[in-house]
Amino acid sequence: MAGEDGTQREAPLHVAIIMDGNGRWAAARGLPRTAGHRQGAEAVRRAVEASIELGIQHLTLFGFSSENWKRPASEIRDLMSLLERYLRGEIAELHKNNVRLRIVGERAAFSPDLRRLMEEGEALTRANNRLNLNIALNYGGRADIVQAARKAAEEVRLGRLDPSDITEERFAGWLLTEGLPDPDLLIRTSGEQRISNFLLWQSAYAEFVFLDILWPDFAKRDLEAAISEFSRRERRYGASGA
């Protein structure tokens, strides 16, 4: 991709985004929170389109955390309804654009209809390879690490694995993101500077960019700005600099 100064910048392989600010966007306009969530869904569409245009191969969006169940019941209902509409309305478009959909998270808490839509979307788009769109739903980074540790413990208990054989690479294979490369760039909107239990293991060496805009206002220019900031950083992975 070309930056504002015309120089070519290589897009990161994997971009993860914490989509924050829907409620504040709505409150600033005197609207209900549901209006912010609806506009947030439009921003998701723009982010997917921009990622395709910029040559990003993996885009992971934090759609609904395991802690979000603590919100008021009415808001949860609205969010689940919006999620269902998004899946029903967007899966065909994603497939048309050669985008593969993957849902990352614990699905048992969702309704049977939502789980069916998730499965159908993943099945329909499985062979697509233009962009891998991963949506984290009912996901928490700590819970992800715990469930992976349980899998490792079970393998040891059954005698199929010696504890000394548990490596970082093998452990990553038990995470809910199994098969995905670690994110190179993690973006959070709304100006908050924390990662809120998102991809804790996977983001060990990600570059963080915090944007002051609210998620419903997110556009291609904001993704380009984050990538430009990413491209200016030296990634040393613990090694010494020049």
C-alpha cells in the first residue's frame, strides 16, 4: 500500500481490532446505544473492504467479549439481534468477495439459530482465500489460555503427552485461534489504551496503535494511518536494536 507521502508500505499480515466506542458515539448524538451498535456494524463492513483493498490477509475483530454478558439484558438482546441480522445479511456478500469467515470463541452461550448461522457461514466460505475474517464472539483471552491448559493437562493425564514436550508452538495449537498467525498490529478505537482481555497470548509481540476515533466513525483512512504508524516501528522480538 502507498502512504500519504507516496512511499510504499507493506501491509501487516494480520491486523486485530478492538472495536470500541459504539455507546459513546450514540450518547454524543442523543441516540440509544443500539444506534451506535448499528453504525458499528457499518464500520465492520468498511473495515473488511479496506482490508481487502490494502492487501491484509487476516483481520480479527473483537465483536463480543465474555465479559459483555454483564451488560443490561435489553442491550444483550439488541446485540444478539444485530449479530443475527449481520450474519444473515453479510455471509453471501463475504462469499462473493472471496472472504473466509471464522468465528473465534465459546459458542455454547448463543442461541441454536445463531450457532447454526455461524456454522453455515464458516462452511460456505471455507475455501475462500482473499481475506480471512475472524470475528471473536464470547471470547476472553484468559479463558482461552485456561481452556488450552486444560487440553494440555488432559493429554498428560491420558499418557499421550509428557509435560516436558509442551512447547509454545504446541500450546498455541490448543488455543481457539489455532492455525492463525499471531497479529502483527492490534488497533483499539475510542482512545482507550488497554487490550481488555483480547488475544493475550497471541499479542505477545504485536504492535499496538490506539486511535482517538469512535468505532462507528472508523474508515479506510484510519486503517491506513494505523498501518503507517506500524511501518515506522522497528520490530525486534526481544533482540537488540541497531
